Amino acid sequence: MNRNTNWLIIIIILFIASLWIDVSKKISFPNPFNGQTLFSRNTDVRLGLDLRGGLQTLLEADVPATTTVNSSDLAITRQILENRANALGVSEVVMQTAGERRIVAEFPGVSNPEEVVQSLQQTALLEFVDFGSNPVAVGTKIETDQGTTPASTNGTATVPAATAAPAATAAATQAPTAAPTQATTIYHTVMTGADLKEAHVATDRLSQPAVGFSLSDNGAKIFSDYTSSHVNQYLGIVLDKTVISAPVVNTPITDGSGIIQGKFTADEANKLAIQLSYGALPVPVKVVESRTVGATLGEESVRKSLLAGMIGLGVVILFMVFYYRLPGFIADLALIVYALLSLGLFKMIPVVLTLPGIAGFILSIGMAVDANILIFERLKEELRAGRNLRQAIDLGWSRAWPSIRDSNTSSLITCLILYVFGSTFGASMVKGFSVTLALGILVSLFTAIIVTRTFLHTVLDNIKLSDHPRWFGL
């Protein structure tokens, strides 16, 4: 009895908490000691691309077809691109690797698709470039020897005009009327962003905003060798062949960390730190396909999905009451608890709901009563065998448990396979379905094993079966 009372208290607390989360768009907890916010979370339902509309883009590794792309490098590239998209203010971004060379990106509810596409079209190739004693203005487009065989190691080379971009540092002279070739400066890349571990806003010795950075072991060695022999020369920081900074090497940097000084404002330092952090792509990528998805179909899908969910839930409730009578009504109460807990869990994790994800949740509603049906059938068998209600409830649950355990375990294994498949091949719809179905199964196990059993003991332990046999479908 004490155990049943304890579980009932826990269930009531979970019910109230879930109801609060479900009806709220934002929850927060103040700190009672200083009045500041201790915890805050936006609990709006997050809708996916197919329900909300937005942008879907396919990215591919911008390397020769014969070059093997390391899977871990591609995964890191996906994470960095996702961080860059979040830095643009695009929320609920979904990015998944697809195969060995591609990344599928989804941006629900974007208001400016052109800006997102432009950001993604930047390969985010970060380079530390040798400018020698001649600085290059910030914002200038240049050519580097990254990805090619350098013609020289002293920083510049000339190439035919037909195969090179316009010179970044050439002096302004009258354009030739006819010339077979034109000198183009190609700068030597000392190191790429693949060797940059992190960048952050810092302060210099005068407490002015600056950007600190740290390097990998390989990058630290390269940087140490270069800066030791190029003191008082310019080291350009180049993102996607555009100069974003051109600091002077004041002292050798031998410990794998350094600081970029300049007349930065706090915002400029933060922007440069973001460019450095989000520009360190191990694998350069290009946009191979981009399409905009309208929200009209999504709104109609949400409306029909909600209608289908309400119809499904109503049919299940009516069936349980009609066939199992009082135990069925108790199971319906547990089913309502299940629905509230599931929705609260979706909002707190949070889960980005897609149309297949909603389908998975609706399917889990029917599966949520599977365990109850097994328990109630065993309960009726025990009652027919002459057991009292308390014994019948406990025996019905214990003897139905192996079937409940095995069936739900097999379903969870299937969900895991679908999730891995969706993550590996970029099938976000399959992944969304597997996530909501798996969460629904786990919550349904809790409601069947704990909630329904607790409710049964609370209501039925004081009822005489002989007085009300019809209440149990006997």
C-alpha cells in the first residue's frame, strides 16, 4: 500500500508538470536567493521543414571525385556548418550526412533563403596566408596555392590570365590593350583551418578587444616554424579566398596559441572569432541543389494529422471502455497521462516534429494500449480462476510482462535501425519517425507498467468482484 501511494504521488506530480509544459510556450525557474533566472526553456512545439516550410539544400564535398573523404571529417564539417547556420539566427536547423560525400541541410521557417544559400555556398575554407612585407586590404579576393602545386615557396607566382582570378595586390595601372598573359599574384598558404582548434574573444595587454586562438599539435609546429622566421611580416587570415584580417607577426608563436591584435571593437572581435571557429572546415563543400518548400501544405498536413490523432485516440478510448469496462476506463486515464507525458517530453528535449514524426506518435498511441490489453486478458483469466482482485492484478501483470518486454524490445530495435539508417543516408523523415515512435514506446512502457497498475490498485482493491462482475466484462 505504501509503495502504491508513493507511485501515485509521483504520477500526480508528473501529470501536473507535463500539463504545465504542454500549455506553456516558455518555462523558467527563478533563483530564490538572488532573483535571477535559474533555468529557462522555450517550449514551443518545433515543426520540421515539411510542416513549417523553409529551405532544403544538398551540399557535396568540393574535392576531386577520386579523393576519399574521411567520414569523421565530414561529420565535423556538418557540425561546423550547423553552427554557422545557427549563428545566422536560423533555428531548428537539421543537418545530416548522406553517404560518403554529401550533407543534407534543412532550414525550417527561414525568412531569407538567399542569405542562407549564400552563406552555405561559401566553402568556409580558412587559410593562414603568407603576405610577406606587403599587406593586403581586408575584403580583397585573392588566389592561393591551397589545393594546387605551388609554383614557388616564397609567396607569389605568375600564371596565365585565362586560368587565374584578377590580381589581388597588383598596382592600379592602365589595362593592356592586348596581352597573351597577365601576372596574377598567388599567395602561399601556410596552414588551413583544419589545424585550428578554437578561437575566442580575448583582450590584449591594453585591455582592448582581441581574438585568441589555439592550434592542434601539427598546426602548432607549422605556426612555430613560420612565425620564428617571419617576424614583422604580414600573416593574412583568409576565408573563402577573401581576406578577413592581416595581422603582423610581432613575436614567434611557439606554444600553439596566440592572440590577434588590432583596432577591434567588441563586435568586430566576436565576428572574427566566429569566422575563425566556423571557418575551420576539414572538408570544403559546395551547394549542388537547393529548393524552397512552401508552408501551405504543411499547415494542411498539421490540421489533418491532429484530426487523425484525435480520431485515433477517441476510437482507442471507446474500444477500451466498451470491451474491458472499468479496467478499460482506468487504462484510458493512463492513456491520457501517456499523451501528456509524450508531448511534454517532445517539447523539452526538444523534438523537431515532421509529418512522419507525427505519424510515429499517432502509431504509438495504439501501441500504448497493447500492454494494457495483454495485462487485462490475463487479469480476466485470473478472475475466472477464482483469484481475488489484488491477486489477479499482480498475477496478470507478472505473467503478461515477458510478452510486453519482448514485443517492445523488438520495436525499439527496429526504431534504432531506422534511426541509424536515417542518420547515415540523410533520410530525415525516417529518422523523425523512429525518434517519436521510440519515445512513445518508452513512455507507454512506463504508463502500462507503473501508471495503469497503480491506478488499478487504487480503484479496484476496495471493490468486491462478486457485487459488480459486469464492471470487469465477466
